[in-house]
Amino acid sequence: MQNIKLLTLAVILASLLLTSCNQNNTEGEWEQLFNGKDLSGWMPKIAGYEAGDNFGNTFRVEDGIIKVRYEEYDSLRGHFGHLFYNGEFSHYKLRVEYRFIGNQTPGAPSWAYRNSGIMVHGQTPESMDLYQDFPTSIEAQLLGSDSLVERTNMNVCTPGTNIVMNGELVLDHCINAESDYFFGDEWVTAKLIELNNGDKMLSKGTISLQSEGHPVDFRKIEILELK
């Protein structure tokens, strides 16, 4: 059996903290967002194409896995994509199992090597501009390492947003986490805690999985809404 590594990122919007849930938060039941069979409940949005157009069969389900693939691309040509789960969430825990495999797609930028992400508190796919690269959101950045590059994992990035840390506004696009390096094609479990402060502008939003040019697999995607 393959080892599954675990990473935890706790995100409190407009105030990023590594934390546990407040004792006042009661938990319900874990719900599977991916049924293991097809993309029911999910919608793709790929830059240059209308919401719902799964250009190049980028997102597909095979062997119980959501696979992000680029065989039908001659070059990435800036067609960054996201697979959105229907609906919006504000106060929850999220667990996602993923792995990087294969080689980067021709035409993908160097920074997208073994790079994907989980976008939370995002805009809806229908509200995105036709050529918009990334939804306005908070991103838990998924990064793989190998003999060519070593990078920390589960950094937080802010496409179209900003966060506050320790009472100060942070304008950096990405903030590096303190994590181990994750090598090869091993499965990794990313765990996020998303808490709504209630008095901030960005208090809820969509959840989406990213396609940035490197093949990646997602299998278990589950949410536990907090009351």
C-alpha cells in the first residue's frame, strides 16, 4: 500500500493562522464531494472557453480518480483551468488526496512544474471572464519536488485577494509554508480548515481544483461543514 502523506493548512479568511477550530464550532458529518464515478456536481472553467466547456477533455474520471490531463493540447497556450464544485461554502474542513505524475505539458510556464492548487472562497465559474486565468479566491498551493527542484508545499496564494497576518495586510501573492518536501508520485492528503469571521468581505465562496499544465490526480475530496 502506498504511503499517504498529510499536510494541514488552516485558513481564516482575512486573518491567516495555523490553528484548530474554536470549541464553539460543532461538527456534522463528512460528505464526499466526488462520487468516484463521474463529474456530477462539478463544472470546468478553462481560460478561453465558456464555463462548462471541458476543452481537451482536461478533466476526466478514470479508475475512480479525477485526472487532469493534456493529451489533446498541442501546447498549453495559457489555457489554465479549474474544476468547480457546485455551490458555495463558508465554514468547513476539507480533505483532498492528490498526486503529481508524468511530464509537464509543452507551453506551460516553468513555475507551473508540479504545481496545482485547491481554490477556496472563490468566485463562481459563470462569473469569470472568458479569458480569466484564475478565479478570485484563496489558494492552497500544491507543489511537488524532485531532483530538479525542492519547494515547500501548501503555500497560500491570493489571486485577486489579500490576507491579513498578525494584524498586518500582506500584499505578497504567495506566502511560503513551513513544510517538508514531497517527492515522486506519492499520494498526499491536504487538509484545510476554512473559518468565516463573519465581518470580512470574503466570507464564503466556491471550491475548485486547478489545472496549470502538469498532470495531477485527485481521488478523495470530502467536506465537513461546521455549524
